[in-house]
Amino acid sequence: MTGTTSFSRPEDLLERALVELRATLAGYVETSCGVDAEHRPVPGSCEVECVVPIERLLGLVRDIEAEIGTPADLFWTRELEGPEWLTDLVAGKWGLACARADR
């Protein structure tokens, strides 16, 4: 596949990668955090050993979105952009781990 696919714009490749990264991020969060009655991740409930790797992926998603735009900017369908909680996590509206008092 290397060298055989051409994209009309470099951003097209980043958008394609963003679709996959957001789906992977959602899966990691869903399996590493507690969930509420509606099966949404509970803010601050991520397993401690999972926070750093998930935050690295989250940072990459944020960096790509800063470069090419968010799913809303890109006019993605609801199914493609993922659950609302994921969009809120990427936007920084909630976090994976509880804030520690000794920081």
C-alpha cells in the first residue's frame, strides 16, 4: 500500500487517520474508565496505569484536530465522529483521572 494511494490534499490523510485514532481512543477510554448507567465513561475514573498512554493518544488527536479541524468543522456524520462524550473529552470538558490534592 505504500506509495500507491494518493490524496488530493495532505489533510485528507490526516482526516483518515483521525477517524481511526478517535475510534481507538474511544475504545481505550471505554475499557479503562468506569461507566455510568447510560454506558458513558465517568470523568476521573480511569485506571491509573492507563492514564498516560491514553493521554498520549488524546494529545495526538488534539494536535491533528488543531491542524485540520474538528469533526464538526469537517462536517462528519454523527456515526463517524463518535459519541458526544468523546468529543467532550477531546475538547477538554472532562478528564480521565481525578485531580490530586498534592499537586
